[in-house]
Amino acid sequence: MLCTWFQQRREKRYQQGCRDRMYGVRPQMDDAAYLMGYLSNRPEGLDEVVQHFSTVEDYLTWRQNTLKSRYP
């Protein structure tokens, strides 16, 4: 019974994290289940790509070269 209560609580926090992300609310808790819900299924953004470059200028140079090769 206690195990079921913990599972229900975890699922509730996960769903709350999903809802907060969907509505654009900043994270409200540091609970692991909540954060997993908040961070799940997020679209990959610019931060995910830029982190591989030492400077923004390096990223912009790479991006410009990539676009030139696609559209000569």
C-alpha cells in the first residue's frame, strides 16, 4: 500500500512538471519526478547546439558555412 502511494505521488509530480512546461511556467520544485516531467519531450534548442562551440562567433561561422553548402 505504501509503495502504491509513492508511485501515485511520483506520477502526480511528473504530470505537474509536464503541465508547468506546457504552460511556460518556470520550474516550481526540485523534486526528481517533477523535474523529469518538466524536462521531458522538450524540443532541442539553440543551447543544445551552441554548447559544442567555444565562442558564439565560431558557431555563427559554422552556421553560415552550413547554409552556404545547402544553398549554393
